[in-house]
Amino acid sequence: MKPTQYPGESQREKKERTKKIVHALKEEYPNSKCSLNFTNPFELSVATILSAQCTDKRVNKVTQDLFEKYPSPEDYASVDIKELEQDIRSTGFYRNKAKSIKGFATAVIDEYGGDVPQSLDDLTDLPGVGRKTANVILGVAYEIPGLVVDTHVKRISRLLGLTTEKTPEKIEYDLQELVPEEDWTQWAHLIIDHGRAVCKARSPQCGECVLFEYCPSGVIEEE
């Protein structure tokens, strides 16, 4: 079993290791991208709010009808919240999500004329939008580097010894110092794909992992 950290690794060495990790993941998952379906920044915002504690597959199934029923922010702002709750019920936590979406739509109309803003500060001031959702919108909709920290990114970044922090915001700040800025958005897509395919929380497949040589937590069971 390897140690959980590399003793004496400098910040410069860690940055170089991170670059190798990014390269290896890009080679392994060349088509890695956001799996939520959307056609504009507002739809992506709604889908991302719905994705909390819900699979992207389920969200895409719900938004297929939702985006047809509510094609504009005005539609969400004016709908009776009970009706919206039923429309999104299967995504879980539907009351809170409906409140967030309706509040988000109203604020976007009132403050930005219906256009989703393009800065982290402006986005996180809107109802239902935390740093994770804001970074998804920035990176995926606007191609502005945004470093998303979800459960996969949190778990695997810690396993890789890139951070020892526990809160998403502090993990984000650590990763910003290590991951090249041009790869911030792609980092989450790559890590999510890797977490689903190989570095699974309950049964990590270290023997098949392209990151094994860069990971201080990797273990291969002896036969």
C-alpha cells in the first residue's frame, strides 16, 4: 500500500504531477464533456440546479419535456410553483429546486433582462446558485474557466493528494493553484468520467487506473 501523500513533494512538483494527471485523463477520456442536455445558458442553469442529488440521466429525461413546456425565463417566473414542483418531482428535493428555479428566473429577468450573467460574483448572487452551479455555467455555457467541485472531484482530488481540504470552496482554491487554468472546466468532466468508470468510491479499480503511478492512495491487492 502506498502512502496517502508524497513526503517532501514541493508545490512545483505537485503542479508537474497534476499536469501529467490531466494529460493521462485526456488520453483516456478524449470525448469527456458535460452530460447535461441544453441549448442555451438559461437551460443549462436550470438543468444544473436540478442535478443536485440527482443523476444527469434523470435530469435529461425531465428537461426533455420541461424545456419544451417552459421555453423562456418568463415562463418559469410566471408559473404556479406547485405546478413546477410536479414537473420536476422525480429529480428529488423538488420543492427547494422549484423555489430556486423560479427565483433564479425572476432575478435574471429583473436584473439582467433575461440573460444569464457571465461572472462568478453575479451568478452566486442569484437564487439557487452556489459556486458549483456558477462554475458549470461559466465553463460550459460561456467557455470561461470554472473549476467545479462535486462529490467525484472532492473524493478523487483528495485521493490524488492534491488537497487535504474538506469543503468544496477550499478544494477549489487548492486545485486552482495546480490545474492549468485552460483545463479548469475540463478537469471536472475528466474526473467525473474517471470516477464513474474506474475510481469508484466503493470498489476502486486501481489495477486498471491510468493514474496509478501518480496517485499516493492507489493499492493493488497481492494475489
